[in-house]
Amino acid sequence: MSSNLVSTEQRLVNLLGSAAPYNDKGIEWCRHTPEKVGEMHAEFQAEQLVLAKEISASRLGDALLSAIESGAAARDWAGEYVVLAEQALGVRRHGP
């Protein structure tokens, strides 16, 4: 596996790990308007889609790929998809 792929996988896991706390409590802490929340979800999903395209669908698995494509992973508040990504890719989240 190339170091570039590892970096891409790490970036995806970290991004999924950032979406969950934002959706859980961050929206309220940041006092984002519904419009800003929509923008944040769109940004999370757009970046997730770019990273997912760089990683093979077979590595991501159907459930994770479907969640990214549908936007569910961008709206996740429980951390379900970061756990799924960590398991599928064998990469642990870095950062808060």
C-alpha cells in the first residue's frame, strides 16, 4: 500500500471523526444557523466524496460508501461512520 493511500485513508478517518462531534454538540457551541449547518454538511460530504474516490470502494465497503454518497456520514452525530471506517481501513483517528 502506498503512503499516499495511507494518508488519504487517514484523512478520511479524521474527517469522519470531525463530523460527529460537530453534529453532536458543535452546532450548538458554534451557534450556527440552519444555513451554516447545511453549508458545513455539504463541505463535509464534498471532501468525504473526494477522499472516497481515491480509496477503492472495496476497501471502504458498501455501508460506508453508501453513507458517504447519501450524506449520512456528513450528518452523523454518534461517530458510527468513523468507527466503521477505522475497522474497514485499519486506521485510527488522529486528533480531537
